[in-house]
Amino acid sequence: MRIAVTGSTGLIGSALVRSLRADGHDVLRLVRRPAAAGDEVRWDPGRGQVDTDGLAGCEAVVHLAGAGVGDHRWTAAYKAELYDSRVRGTDVLARALAALEKPPHTLVMGTAIGWYGDTGERAVDESAEPGRGFLAELCRDWEAAARPAQDAGIRTVFARTGLVVSRRGGAWGRLFPLFRAGLGGRLGDGRQFWSPIALHDEVAALRFLLDGELAGPVNLTGPEPVTNREATAAMGRVLHRPTVFAVPAPVLRVALGEFAGDVLGSQRVLPARLLEAGFAFAFPTVDDAIRAALD
């Protein structure tokens, strides 16, 4: 297929592009600077511009662009950047795809399990109602911004991703150096649930969604959510390091500000629709995902 990808330089996007190209797919990368290579198409979501001529003939688009949620302290300015980069960017792209003479068949849009808010000990799947808080509201508006694509008949999938386990980037990537140094430990009381997914399974799931017929929300999380305490123990087991340190909740709140509420919050999210559709996880447990990240 001819597939366009936004966010192609990020952790997930770069891995997805490599995987698609390895199997012979023609991949175009949407970039925010002038296109400098034959596989690049320029877009400028801030100005509402997309080089639609460059997207001609695309059968699918994977939209992964957006400012990193955990990259900076949540000041009012950075929250505005998070919102604009995701909601405005999606709106600009969706309108451009809808306006094409021959729109793509599929739009797979990477969103987040932040949509569910804090679920406590309650396990949720795609049938759950939206949660509360900044991230939940952001995810709601983010997905709603794709409406022009849906109205144009483009099969639109909301790939709600959990914590991607990789040592090369993302939130989990920041944990590996700490744990390797023997400085890793639980965050807060460690009872909050995490919903991790191996990077390999994340890419495989995105490709599964590209090839299939699912539409609407699909959770991209491993089948076995774990508490932060259990994830900490798993890191210690796999890396053969002690995990005696802990970061108290007040310290996290000072360091991270409002974002600490989401770090300390609990998200016990299940990939019900993926499993029902027959997707098989290569690394279903947190131990498996951590070992896979070391390869």
C-alpha cells in the first residue's frame, strides 16, 4: 500500500515506518519543513496547510503527530501547545483528507488511554465512558477533530495507546537508565495500575488496524495491566537490579506539577476489541515487554 505517516520521527512512528518499508510498502512521511526527499510531503498544521498533491494515491494514513505529554512541566503555555498540536493538527489533516478527489480508505489515528481518566482498580475497555481531567478532555476533543474524515467515508480508527515499553524513548525509556543504575523504585504508593504494551506489539497492532476493518476506538495496551509496584518488581527481575528506592507522591507533585496527578493516577485498560478481532500479542506480560525492549 501507499501509506502516509505523521509523527514519523517519534518512537512509534519511526518503528512503524521501518516495519512497513521492510515489507515493501510505499511510505510517505509528512514533515513540517519544506520537503527535502522524495518520500516527504509538507504539512503545516499551525497554518492549516497540507500538500494534498503529495498525498494523491495514498490508501491509508497513520496520524501519530503531537507534542509529548510528559516532555515538559504542564504550564498553561505547554498545555495549550499539547492541545493545539493534537486537536488542531488532527482537524487540519482530517479536512485535507476529506477534500481529496480520492480520499484514502483508512485513517489510523494514535490517541491515548488518557481518554478514560483515572479508573482506579476498575478494568475498562472501549465501551467505557470518558473520564475527567485535562488529558481525558484533550483525548475527547482530539478524537472529535477527526470528524471531517469520518463524514467523508474514511474508515477512522482511534488507536488509544497505553505505556509503550521501549528503552529508546517514551516515558518507559526514561526508566531504564534509573533501574540499570539501581535507582529505580515505585512511584507514590505503587498501587496505581499501568497498562503497558511492548513497542513490537504496538507496531504490530497498528499494522493489524491498517489491514483490518475495525473502526472507532481500539485500545492498544497489553492484555495484562499491572500495578506500578508490580511493574517496578518486573524491571528489577529482568534487569537484575534492586528496586528499593521510591518517589513519594509529594516529591512527584513538586517535580511534575499537574502532570503528577496522571502519573499517580490509575488506568486499568483492556484491549478488548483487539483480542476479539483475533490479534495475538507476541509479548503479553510486562516481563515479556521489558525483555523485548532489551533486544
